[in-house]
Amino acid sequence: MKLGCVADDYTGATDLAGLLRRSGASVKLHFGLPNVPCDRSTDIEIIALKCRTEPVDKAVQDCSEAARWLLAGGAERLYWKYCSTFDSTPEGNIGPVAEALMAITGQTRALYCPGFPENGRSVFMGHLFVGDQLLNESSMKDHPLTPMRDANLARVLAPQVKDSVGIWSRVAQKSGDGMPDATHIIGDAVEFADLEFLITNTPPDVLLTGGSALAMPLPRLLNVGSSHSNPDPRPGPRALVLSGSCSQMTQQQVAHYIETNPSYQLHPETLNEATIQDCIQWLRSTEQNDTPLVYATASPDAVKAAQTVLGVAEAGAVVERAMALIARAAYEIGVRRFVVAGGETSGAVTQSLGVSEVIIGREICPGVPWVFNRSGKEVIGLALKSGNFGSPSFFSDALSLIGD
């Protein structure tokens, strides 16, 4: 194994896997910490965790265990992957996990770059932009779990870490200046060439951390990859779309899809065993050639109203639990293709289906590939989408790509 990656959620991990697969490198993705030693059969191994909003101590423990598993499996380099919008709680978990991984690897500094130019995420003078908006002016300011109210990444990171934070600005990079004299360094990147510069010019004593795009130059640096690719597996034709994300783009995707497909909306305030069973019964009543949508996607005002009634954590937890039960029921009636929107929802669905390891297929859009799990003779296909990724027609695009 050349590269071992720890990712803080399931959709982000599939995003990373899809981009690394472009190089031709063999990529294996694990959902949760594997319970057997690494078989050392692939160039790149990724462990997807659900630790973005966990308490700091739990996130550090989980990520540390994942890092040790990867290093024991022969990883020559570690990569800590988080969201391209740098979203985290005020206490972490981006900085504390980076410090823990530095302690494990013996690296003395860390580079942070969530830039993903292909998806409109850029970092300039240490500030994160989503398209042409500062992070705190984008829809991320209303994220139900990790609202981001500051685009200055150094200011966001500083309370999370023990040592100094500096910015390796694009101006300094172009002037030939080396990394600033700080332990934690924010790297500017507004185009792919900037990511290549950062990877090429970051010394090996620096832990690499960032969004999925920063990792893209690593296969070439580590001398892995080829042009060979195998055909994707073929799961059974019956499909279901599940959407728990409340991002602005997912709202557009849901609105686009329900125009021509059967749909069922879940409301957190009224979700209980009876309403979940009602949804499952509705799902069973749909035609086999239908591809229904079950969604809890709602506007920021509706999300806040649900959180007022239930609390922030419980509002998310009831939706995750419902989606998990619905996905399992769908599998039992023959669904083998799942398109899922939202990181927490993707984690809940994947766990409910018992999927612990996947191979990486073709990309639907930048950062979102189909992934496949074999369980005996059965194949499950999953398209796990981060909230703001994709175009308004993403759900249909995903299903069209995989074919009949």
C-alpha cells in the first residue's frame, strides 16, 4: 500500500476514492474500521468514518485507530480527509485529529487545504470561497449541524490546535517562498496547478490534510496508477433514491426529481415507528420499474423548526434511523441500486445494508462515483453524494450512468 487515507464521513470518502481512481491506481474503500488485517492487495486504502460531529475525544480515538491500521498494512504516507467546506464544530475535529495523526506518524507539521477548484472550492489568502462567495456568505452558513460563519480558515483552525497557525498564500507560493514558520499551515489553492504545487513542495515531515482534491496528485508522486480499468459490476435493476441532506443543491435535486417520479417526504417532528412503516408500505406498493424518492430534505427554516422541537442532534438522528430502516426494507424487496444524498444519511444507509468494503466505479460527477459491494452472488451499487455536489439532475444522471 502506497497511500492510506482517513476520511471523516462516508460521502467524502467516496469522493476521495473516485478522484484517486482517476489515476488508474487500485483503490479500496472501507466503511468503518476493518476488523481484519490489511491484505495489501491495493495501491490505496481509505477508511471512512462518521466522526465529523463526534465529540473530540471519540473522533481522535477513531481516527487514530484507523491510522494505525493503515500504517500496519504498509501505508507509506497518510492523508487526513475532511470536507471541502472545512466544516467542523468549534472544538474540532479537523485540528485535533491532525495533531493525533502527527503524533502517530512522527510528523512535526501539518498542511491544510480544502480547495477543490473543479467543484468551485478555492482558498485565497487563507479564506475559503464556495464559488464566488465567501464560505460564511454561502449556504454553509445555515448547515444544520456545522454552520460555518467564518471564511478565515486560520481563525477557524486556531482554537482547535495547540500550536501556531500560518498561511502559505498563493502570492508567497508564486514568489518561491517556502512554507511559513508555523506548525499548522493553511495552503492557498485556486486552480489544480496550485494543488500540484502544494503536493510537490510539501516536505515529508508535514502531514497532508484537506479535501479530496489535494490528494489527486499523490498517485503520480507515489508512482502508482495505470490506464487499465475493469468494467463496473452490474447490480440488479431495481433502484431507490434516499435524500437526507438539506443543502441548497440537494433541495434543487429533490425538486427536479419529484416532477417525474414517485416521492415520499419524511418530517422529523412526526417520525416514529408508525410513520416509518407507512413509508415502507408505500415503497412496497410502487411498481418494480419505478425509482421512487424518499426524502427529508427541507428548507433552512423547516430544519430550524424541527431542531427547535427535537434538538439539533435528535432531529438528525431520527432521520438517519428512518433512512436506515427504509433502506433495509428496500433491500428486502429487491432494491440493489441506492442513490443517497447527505453524509450522515449515507453512513446510516451503508451501515444498515451491512456494506463494509467497496470497489470504486465510474464517476457520476466530479467527486461522486458509483461504488459496489459484493455479498455472495449479489452486487449492491451505491451513489453516495455530499450535499452540495452535483447538478439539479444528479439523481437521474446517476441512474442513467449505471444503465439497465
